[in-house]
Amino acid sequence: MDSASSFDRSWFLALALLCAGGCGPSASQSDGGLDARVELDASALADAPDARSSRCVQASLQPMTIDNADDVSVRYRARIQPEIGGRAFDLYLEMNRYGDATYVGTFPLGTGPDASYGSCAHCVMALYGTTLEHAYFADAGSITFERDPFERHLSLSMVGVRLIEVTFEGDDLHTVPVPGGGCIELADYTIDRSFPPPEWECDPEAYGDGERCDCRCGPLDEDCLDPSLPVARCMPAQDCIGGFTGGWFAEGICVDRCDRDAGTACPRGGVCVDDFSGDLCEPDPTRIDRTTPLGGTCAEGAAHCGIDTMGFSRGYCDVFDRNDRRCRPVCSVDADCDAATSEHCFTLGFHQGTDDAFGLCTPRFPATWTCEGARYEDGTTCDCDCGAPDPDCLDTTLAERGCEVGERCVFDGACATIPANDTCATSVPLAMGTTTGTTRGARDDYTHVRDGGGCIAVEEDAPDVVYAVTLAAGATLDVSARADFDVSLALHGPDTGEGPSAICTRTSTRCVAGAEATGSGETETLRYTASTAGTYYLVLDAFFSELLGSFTITRRE
């Protein structure tokens, strides 16, 4: 568990330390049986689970409340009835985020990580006030979550839950059963309700009650996401939507409805817009630019433009795709846009509770594209040197356009000179000392993967170049390479007359040595002693298609 969750877990411990000797009566005081252990026969319960169960306090729960919620833990609390040994205990359900933990499903209690507070992801315990002096922890039963409890919605059932008296030990607060301690058996319990955010201003029981949408209560009531429920605290014929103060859907606000397709305008002279909640009368006038037509540049901060004489917004200010504040037509599908100018519908979202998209028409090519718009991703040609990469260039079977003879289009959309030593067939001799070169403009000809008979454990899918080395029997090749990217080296051979195409196959089945042990910017070293004289081909490569550029390679005596 991360440190934030561990800090939250220490909440109980910190309060316990603050309350030591000062919060409620101590065990040394005369409490009339406050300690449940005093009422039970310790010798009978110490090592006999059945005896413990027969002497447990039978209890039920009062209504559940949310006690704490953050990004790493959530805690719910309910008062236990009756009192335990004359003290009012609360049941706590605390969920803590672990990397591999899940929170929807059925979880047995008292086993695995959930057997101790020091490791539990689904913690069930009972405490008296804020002190750990008297605590109980679940050792039997199960808890089932139908919904993620971190959503502030508790939809769960608890069956056969038993809690035994424990102490909290060590820095990790692991739980240790008290010998002869007391226990609590809870009646089976179910709950399905939402808990409002802290900013909620209305009756907490009204939030997410499934009866009506309570508007203007601060945060948007989740009931307002159901259009079939009646709306409270708004004028007749108004709906409640999430406003924009503090982010999307942060505040429940009342709005008038309209219908752009049917021509039903806003009743009070507002502007009808298309948004997450469908057609509505925009309640925030600062989001409306009433003067900018389609194709113009919107005022700073505006979202809707192209307002016609009926008060319908026909455009969105583009602060999304091109981010140039251009007033662009609203759309639902590509067919709503101008195909002749290579426009498509850039989706902003979907109408609440539906699959109906809404967005704005923008050019389907990037803003930096300098070639004809229709050529971008046309499925027929890789267009290079157009200011931005053409997705068509990912298909190496398509013809290239835009580069000169002796050039090739690389992943960033620019033309690059093809290295002379692009393949084994065009390899150049590797001289002693340091040689500089580049893989920019080369193709990915060899993979070297070990499962295919090569000599490197992972596929090398980057552009590669090749050097030829002639070795006598017993001679050693000692070579290293370094680049700003993660290079690899693979040695193929020997070529004793078969020719490079037979030695250098796609999967490098004639690879005799490889080096792929370091990372980006580090040096790879390959040493190989030839058992057979001949020509060997040294391939400089990398594992990812976009890893390319200049390198240095050094051959030592």
C-alpha cells in the first residue's frame, strides 16, 4: 500500500494516543462490566471457538454514515446496538487501496490480508469512541460490494460477520486476538445508498435517494442523471444540470430546455446550445459569443458562437482540437461536416445517458500539415515532407511521395537520406577505431529475436544498418556502440560464399552473437571469437521503431 494510505491508517492510532488516559473511563475504573472480557469465562473462551461463538453478543447496526473519503481510503461508520459491556461501539468499514486489490465482489473476512488491520484492504472493525483500548476485528463472515465503495455509494451485504476482541500491535497496527476476549455477532446487513459530497447543502438523505432530482443543493445530485425523476427546487419545465464552476458537473443548476431540431427557442431570450445534457439554454452568459459568425475567431473564454436570429448556437469555439478559437460548426457525425475541405466531426462527448455524440467540425489533418488536405490518410500513398506524419506511412507496402531519389520517409514525417549500409547486401567494412553513422533513413530489415533463431531476447524493430567484418579462424571481434537511444548489436555469419541474403535473414537465424544489455545512452559491447573464417555482418539496431539517429561504433584491436 502506498504511503498516503498508510498515513490514513494511522488516524486511529493517533487519536488513541491522544486519548490515552483521557477519553472515557479507563479499564482500571469501576465500570459495572464495561469490559466485555469481564463478563465472559476466559478459560472457556481462550481456545474454544465454538464456546466463544456461543457467548458472543448478538448485535445489529443503526443507519450507516460516511466517516472519511479520499483517493486512497474510504471509511463508513454505524452505531452497534446494543451497547457492548455498557459502552457504545461503532462499526467501521474501511477500504484501503492496494495495487492489486479489488473492491467489487464478495470478500471473506478473517483470511488472507483481511485477517489483520495492518494489511486489510476490506477492514471491518468495532471501536469505542476514538480509542483502541477496546477494539474488535472481523474474523468470520463475508462482505459483498455491488458497487465500488470509493464512489461514495455503499451497496453491500454482510453475512455471518463475527468480530473478536483484539489489540493493535507494532508500527503497522497488526491485530492480535485477546486470549479469552469477547466477541460480537452481527445480524446480516444490507444497504444501498449514496452519500453526498461534503459541500452538499440539503438533507443528506435526499442525495441519490432515487426519488427526485434535488437541484441547487451545491454539488449535482446523482439522481439528476436519471431524466425520468422529477426535479425539485427549479421552476416548472426546467431541468437540473451540472454547472461549470469548479469543473464539469460540479454544481447543480436549473436551466430552461430548448430544441434546435424542432425550432423550439429558449423561453426567456437565452441561447440554445448543444452540450452534455442535450439542447438547453446556456445559463452562463460568459460562455456565449453572440457576435462571432461561423468561421470567425471567438472572444476569449467563450464556448458557443454562430448564434442565428432564433437564438440557436450553430457553432463551437475551438479550444479543443486546433485550439485556435475558430468558430466551427457543431456536428454529431462526419456527414455533418464539409468533406470537400477534408473536415470530420471532432467528438467532444456524448449526451448524458446516451450514445449520441456531439462535437465540432475540424480539418481531419493536423494544423502543421502543409500538403493538400485530401492526401492526409487517404489510404493510397505515404505523403512525406508535409509538415506532419501521414498515418499512411505506417503501411510500408504503400508507395511514398514527396522524397527525392535516395531518400526515405521516416516516422516523424520527414525525408531522410538512405544510409549506404542499409542492408547486409550493401554493408560497408568496419574499420579499426571509431566510426560515426546514423540509422535515420534506414529500414527495419532484421529482428534478431531469439525465439526465431536469433541471438537477442527481444525483437529489434527499429531501423538498422550493417557493417562487414572479415575474421580469420580464432580471431576476436571486440566492438562497442553508443547512441542517444538504446542500441543493440548482432553479428551474423560466417559468409563463406553463400552471399549476404543467405546469412542475414529477417529473423536472424545465422546470428552468432548479440548484445542488448544496457539502456538508452549507454554503451553496448560485443566480443566474439570466430571458429570459422569468413565475412561476418554486424547489425546495429534498436527495439522500437522510433528509436533512430546518430551513433558511434568503435572496433578495437
